[in-house]
Amino acid sequence: MKPIQWNNSGKDVDSIIKFYESTKYAIELFHNPNGNKNFASDFLYKTYIEIEQEKMKCLNELSIEAGFVLLAYLEGVFRKDFMIRILRHKRKDQLSVYFLDTYKSERKLYQHPLEYIFKAWRNKGSGLSDKIREMLRSLQQYYDYRNWVAHGRYWEFKESNYLRKYCFEAILLMVNTVLCELNGKLLK
């Protein structure tokens, strides 16, 4: 197997937060008559309510897209850990051995479903609290949401309050909690 060239120019949580905050600020400024010198022409014939609705629509879309990027980042962290455990098969912990045995039988390095990786972490990860095991179980719901966003949102999502449950701040809290709880356990 030829060596993997890791992409180290990817985003991290701090850069995603910075993107979210600066874009949110720009949206709010654009929809503010004191912050946008072209406000009158940009919103010609629109009422204050229509402008506020447009702003909220933009902020909701930003929350969805930034949350999507956070979930993609977390997926990358788990997939990289999975690959490192297989490629550097000197580790003897239960999770690494399980991943390596699975790889030897299937010979699939890139195609393992994410839910398989989460399930393996829940069942084979050593020293994990019940809290993190439950979070790993609930991660599948976040990735169902992420898949809905990624595949065009052309059907109604199964949860009606998804904008609150999967808003940027909620996803950020979940990602930070998972990364904090697994600090030192995920291989980089």
C-alpha cells in the first residue's frame, strides 16, 4: 500500500468558528441601515419585516453550512484516527486491533461507514466514560442531518426542530465535548 499524503492545510475548530463569527457579523452589518452604506438601494421597496426575514434566512443558512463544516471536520478526525491505527499497526489496544483485523479481512481503508467507526469506538474504545459512549451513539443523528444537508435537502427532514437541535452552536458544543473527552485517545 502506498503511503497516504495527509492534508495538513485543512480547517480546525478555531478557524471554523472564526469563519462563522465573521460571516455572521457581515450578514448583520449588511442588513443594518447604519452598517450598510447601500442599504436603501439594496433593500429598495422592502419593509423592515421583509429585511429581518431575509437576514434570519441568511443566518439560518450560515448556521447550517458552518455546522456542516464542523461535522465534516469531526468525520475527518475519526477517519484519520482509523487509518493511522491500521497503517501503524504496532498498537495493541483493543480498538486498534479490531480496526486492523477488519481491514485485513475486507481490505477497505477508505470505504468504512462512519457509523462503523463510531460503533467500534463505543464498543472497543478503552477508558471511555458512559457520557462519551452515549455521545458516540447520538453522533449518528448528527450525521443523518449532515447527509440531508449534503444531498440537497429536497425532502423534509424527519425532525421538525432541526434548526434548533442542529444549529451551529449545538454542533460546536457536541464537537468540542467529543474532542475534549477523547483528547489523547484519537491518533493524529
